[in-house]
Amino acid sequence: MASVLLVDDVMITRYTLRLFLERGGHTVTECSGGDEAIPVLSASRFDVLVTDVWMAAGDGLSLINRIKSAGLNVPVVAVTGGAPRAPQEYSVDEAQKAGADRVLMKPVGLDELLRAVAEVTANRTN
């Protein structure tokens, strides 16, 4: 199964997504924001990044941009509940522009998350 870096600033969301991923047989490392995730991504290899889009300590859009600019070959599943004061579709569009391979809208279900992780890791080119 996949090694997943999970990034979300809301502890209960991170907990729930981690449980979903672990039920799917994945190994999960957690970070509470994009700023925390950058050194973790630099130090370890992950099969997939699952990140929230809007976070206080380094948002997911910046994180996606940074890893794509650095040439890190890690597929990205972005998860969003919507931008502050903007429709949820705005967040989906912005995550896709940043380079997310899949974008899921909250609330995310177990099957939906596991399917997205399976798809992006199957399509990965090493």
C-alpha cells in the first residue's frame, strides 16, 4: 500500500482522514500545515500527498506549488471545504491550477478518499 503524507490544520479532520487511509492499508504521516510539511517531504519519500487546500500555517495551494516547482514526483490529492467567502468550486479550480491530481470536496467519504489515492498512485510515473 501507499506511504501517505496527510496535511490538514484541523485535528479532527486529520484524525478522520488518517483512520480512513489506515483502513485502506496505507501508512500515514501527519502534518498540521504546509509549512510543517515541506521539510518532511524533503526528508522522506511519500507515494502520495493528501492536503487540505486552506490552512493557516501554510496553505495547500502554496504547498502544491512548492513541491511541483521543486520537481518532487509526488501525486497530490487536495481536499477542500471551500474558501473563506468564496464558493467551493473556486477552491476546486484553484487546487487544479496549482497542480493537484485529484480534488475532493468535504465531507470526504472513506471510499472516495481510498479511490482517489489508488488512482493517483496507479498513474504515478517514477
